[in-house]
Amino acid sequence: MAVTTKEAPITAKAYLMCAFAAFGGILFGYDSGYISGVLAMSYFKRQFGRPVPLSVDPSGYLYSTPDKSLIVSILSAGTFFGSLLGGEISDYIGRRLTVILGCLFYMVGVVLQTASTNVGLLVAGRIIAGLGVGVVSTNIILYMSEIAPKAVRGAIVSGYQFSVTIGLLLASCVTYGTQHYTDSGSYRIPIAIQFIWGLILGGGIIFLPESPRWYVMKNRHDDAVRSLQRLRSQAPDSAFVQEELTELIANREYELRVVQPGWGPCFKGGWKASGNLRRSLLAILVQTGQQWTGVNFIFNAGLSNAFIISVITNVVNVASTPLSFWAIERFGRRPLLIYGAMAMVVCEFVVAIVGTADAGSKAANVCLIVFVCFYIFFFASTWGPGAWVLIGEVFPLPIRAKGVALGTASNWFWNCIIGVITPYMVDKDSGNLGSKVFFVWGSTCCLCALFAFLMVPETKGLSLEQVDKMLEETTPATSSRWRPHDTFAHEMGMVKGQTQVEGFETVAETAKSEAV
């Protein structure tokens, strides 16, 4: 018999609190996105570049390939270490305070970048801002996963990716508006605007409740009740709050019997489906795959006509991401990642083949733009949000912060590596691959589809505690058919009997379509 604890009705207040937390994605998106537009500005080239013949660049100035590579990639180096730092301190001071700390780092980095007149100070500012973005990106995903109602957790965490796309779009619009300024305002205005994002997130999250799961981890059960009361809009003694709290406490006690907090346990348990090593590799590899789809090549450094193409691709990105809010709860995580990768393979190979066979022609350029937009549609509605949703769901509470940190750090590590190597792949004085580079991204998308088929479980409709049990009892291929059959509270002797799921048949009927 399928069982679970009852869940409180989802209120508009719950959606709004999670939506505000998702605002953290704007920091990620804007800071990642403004650099491609700024690098294309004539004034910025004169300020930070070196003299070159007019035949090389109409402004008479351009950056060396190493300088360009450093400026683009150094943000991700900071975010890599920030992600790991965020995973460490989050368990000590809580999810909210860690986000606020990350915002402070971010704003300091923004000030340094705004004041910069040479590559050295610009790089220092970007690495400090990156440290803050890394701390925030780990903890926002963690926080949203832990406070969201399970029925809409995928959609809510997808809101983080939606905010990333909004940040990218804002960055492209601002740089488009200042590109022809003939003074330092051309690059300082786009950089300085970031300070506002940090101020809004850091100041606003103070008013949101702390994660009830963090309170349970710290044995602060009264605080957990107050947090659940605000999140679920229920009285503290309501059955909804009390049952959810009891399940959280029981799960915490159960998990402590099989896994201890720390970094070491993240790599224990072997290759079995429920092993922490496999969970960690799942989080690391799904974020690796997200980066190796080639998305940041397009948004950061990849296409000509930087300003116009940037605005077009970002509009498509923003418009496509909300589809994932529905699709990720209707079809599930696993199908989206499998079929999304397959669709991106087709788009990227079309771009590569046409661009290579008919390089420079108007038809090839139109084909490139059209199929890049199709590619962005598939990325934004599948792998973009899906990777973030998954890493927040698969870890037990004692190592959840560190597991999410490993996944987020993997994202930023490969973001950095791709940022370093991209100029060497496409610059005319280096690899000069042109459209052939899409053969690389198409091939890596093939690997992403294979990875999703072999390793990604289906977590749709389950509480974070039920995901633990599902991973113990299934394989990725059979995970979509698993149903809760007991509660941790019952197993641990905290309640008598079991609670029949209200409306479970409806959930089961919906879930029939998710098996892959």
C-alpha cells in the first residue's frame, strides 16, 4: 500500500517566498552574462587591450588571447571555491546567513570591478565577486529544495534557472544600451548595476524563514515548527505541521545511523544506487554535462555580432525556461534530461554541418541563428533547470549542503575551463574552428543523453526524505515506478500505523507517463 505523510495545501505565500529566494539566480546570470558585451566595447578595448592594426580590430585595440581567457574565466574560478566554502559554512550558520555572507563578497567584488582601470584590478574584482556568487548559488539551491512543497519542488527550483536567464537578458540589454558610450561609463554602468542585485537578495532574505530541515539538523525543533508554520501557512499544532516535523526528525535519526556529516561520507557507499559516492558523482556529472552542452560558449564568447545575437539568444532563453515549470512536474526529471540532450544533439550537428559546408554564406548564417535558438529552447526547458533541481534532491540531510556544493562547484569548474579554452578554440590567431566547434558540443550532448539514461533517477513527486528510500530500493531505470510504502516516522516508532495518501491515485495516474 502506498503511503506518505499529508502535505499542507500550497499557498500563494509559499510560492512568493520561494520566488524571492530564486532571485539569487540573477546574480549568477548577470555576472556571467555582462562580460561578453563589455569585451566587445570599443572603449573597453582601448582601456584594457593593446594596440593592434585596424585590420585586426576597427578600434585599433584588442586583448591578447591569454588576457581575454583570464577575464572571462576567472569569475568561475572564484565561484568554484565559493561553492565549496558555501557548503562548509552553511551547516554551521544556516542557509540564510550564508546567502547574506555571499552577497557581501559579491558586492565587494562589484566595487573593485567598477573602480578598475587595468586587467589586474578587474580580475581581482571578478574573482571576489565569483566567490560570492559561488556561496549564493550553492545555498539558494539548497534553501529552495528544503523549503519547497514536494508537489511543486521541481517547478520552484526551476525558478532559479529562470532568474539566471533574466540576469543574462538584463546584462545583454544594459551592455547593448551603453556600448557606444565614449567614456568609462560604457563598462562601469553595466558592472555597477550588479551591486543592486546583491543588496536586494542579501537584504530581503533576512525576512524569510530559515530552512526547517536545518533547524532539525541542529535539534532546534521549536524553531523548525515556527519555520514550517510560516512556510505552510498553518497553525503550529496543525496536523500538517506536526506530521511533517515528525517525518523530518525521524528521517534525521535514521540517516545518522547510516551516514555522518562531513566531506568524507560524500564519497562512501560505493557504486550502489543509494551509495553516497554515486549520489556525489551524479551531482558532479549532471552539472558537468550542463556546462559541456556548449551553452556558455554561445552566451559568453561564441558568436559574431555580439550585441544583437546576445539579445536574441537571451530573449529565447527567458521565454523558453518557464515551460520547464510545467514539464518537470508533468514528465519528470529523467525524461527531460534524456530527450533534451537528444534534441540538442540534432541542433548542434545541423549548425556544425551547414556552417562547415557553406561557411560565410547568408543561408549558413541564418541557419546558425535559427538552430542556435532551437538549441537554446531545448536547453532552457530541460538541462538548464533540470540539473539544478536534481542536485538539490538526491542527498541525505547530513551531507546535503556538501553534496550540493560539490555539484555546484563542478558547474563552475567546467564553466571556468570552458571559459579558458574557448578563445583558443575559436580565435582567428588560435584554433579558428568557426562552426566546426559545434561538432564538439554535439558530441558532448550525445554523452549527456547516455549519462542521463544510465544514471539519472526519477525524483518527481517525492519528498526529500522519500528520495532517500527510493534510491535504496530501485535503479535509475526502475525509479519512476517506485511509490512510498512506509514513513520514516513509522519505521522509527514515532507514530502508530500509517497514513493513506489522500489523492494518491491521481498522482499515480499522472506518473504513468514518466517511465523511460
